[in-house]
Amino acid sequence: MPEPSLRNSAKNALAKQILDSLAAEGIIADPTQQQLINVLGKTVGPASKNAPQGAYIYGPPGRGKTVIANSLVAHLPAHSTRRFHFHEFFHQLNSPKNRVPGQPLGAIFSQGLERELAGIQVLIFDEFHCTEPGDAMFMGKLVKYCKQHDIQLVTTSNYEPEKLLDDDAFHHLVKPIIESIRADYEVFELDHELDYRLRKAEMEGATSGYRSGSLTLLPQQAPSDSLETWIEIGYDRIGPARQAGEAIWISFDQICRTRRNTADYLELATRFPRWHITQIPSSELMPMDEERRLANLIDVFYDKDIEVHLYAEDDLSKLGHMLHATEKARLTSRLAQLHRHDIERTTVSP
């Protein structure tokens, strides 16, 4: 094992590499971000026996958690580092191609962890959260597996550990995870009280990807040359939708009022680079299940950088009114990055 002075030097070098790479992109870390980067430089990498199990980074949307995590991944050995987003990870574990008929869900998950995390030393995990009892079971297994196999887990979250699964009826399910995080991890709150995503959206336009999308009030018309199409998903299909080139027009009813889940949205995001979601009802009156589906769809499209255009009865300012405050804040931040149009009717070109 290297001498302590050599280990500290390597870890300080990691922090410097992260700061330098951010500066090369024109990002000057604010004081709180610099503090976090120093913590990561001391925590992640070749570990002594007294090193923490990893780092739990939490804070409101837009504070730089993902940007710093991206830079961290870029400066760790590729062969021993993996990076997953919450939705992507569980989609991969539960993919039908990896299932054995009749296999219990717990066994599927345990074998998935062994398959996906074999041979790694550091796992970077984006959007750690528990909003349903099933999440608590899965995340508990993940945290336990990492500890048993000496894998450092660096995770970002919008939730303070004690706010995970913030429901009196189910909170007891997540208490062991919270205790493990507090005992074994560096817990760091990243919040310099500035949403950099909103500031960036205000300062610069975008020509592709999620930030080139829009929110338009009232109906729209698909191009006259668009063709009717049906989208196959699992054993189901959605439609009739309209397609013109690489763009797809589909109604809110078809994509959020049917039994779609996050795994479906991950799959759909790979089908078309440009989506138009039409006939979105009033956000103030939207039922919670539909609201959560739309929030999950936006979350996936944002993470995959998919261009999405929303056509709604209102400005969606009430969207998330039935969700947890942290979920609503994340959703508001992402919606704010879409271009806003207030017109009666528009025909959008593909």
C-alpha cells in the first residue's frame, strides 16, 4: 500500500484535475463546489482502511452535482469505474433479456448487481432517491452490496438522507439505508443558492437536444405531410401517432394516461430524437398518477438530452402540485429550460 503522503498527494491531484477540467469548460467552481471537490479528492480513489464507503451529495437542482460527477468519472480509471442514472440502472437490471422465467424479483436484482458491478471499485450513481417502498428495497440492496464488495459509492440526490421516502407509512423501510449513509459516507450538501441551469438557459440558446425544446400554450397541428404510425412498446403499442422524418407527434392521453412506466420512457427515448407531446391538460387539475408519469418522462428526456416540445392548456406552473417538494423543484428547473411560446395555434416543422 502506498505511503499516506503519496495517497494524499494522489487525492489532492484528483481534486486539482476536476477543478482544471471545469475551468477548461469555462466553469469556475463556486466556494461550495470547491469544498465538495476537495472532499471528493480526499474520499474517492485508492482507499485506506479508514476511508469512508463513499460520498452522498445532495442539494436542489442546478447546483452542479452532475457536472462535478461527470468530471470525477473522467479522471478515474475507466476499467474500475461505472456510472449509472437511477432510471437507467433499474431498467438495465430488470430488462426481460436478463430474466429467468419464474425467478423472484429479489433474485433478479441480486444477480443484476453481480453482473453490472463485477470488478469495479467506484460506482457513480445519479439521482439517488426513494419515493416508493420498492425503491427502498432496491436501494438497500445496492448500498449493502457495495459495502460487502468494497465498492465506493458516490451518489447525487435532491434529497437529504432523512427526506428519503418521506412518507410516515413507509419511512421505516428506508431508515436502515439512512443509518448506513450517515455512518459510512461523507454526506455533503451542495447549495450555493444559485440554479446554474436556469442561469445558463437565460444566457444562451440551444440548437439541439433537450434545451432546444419548447412549451407552447394551446393546440398545434402536425405537418400536413406527417404519416400515421403506431409505436410498439413491449407487448403493447401506442397510437395512432403522427410521424414526419425523425419527429413524432403523440398525445398526452396516449403517453401519460396509459400504463406507461419509466422503463417504457427510457425505451421510447431511443426511438426518435424529437418528440411533440400534444393536448396536455391543465396542470392544476392533473391527477397525481398522470402528473408523475409526465414528470418521469421529462426526467428521462432531460437525462438523455432528447428534444421535446410540449403543448399544454396552461404554462404548467402548477405541475408537481401533488408531488414531493423536492420532486417539484427538480421538475420546475427542467421545465424552465424549455423555450416558452404563447400563441393560439402553430404548425411546427419537423
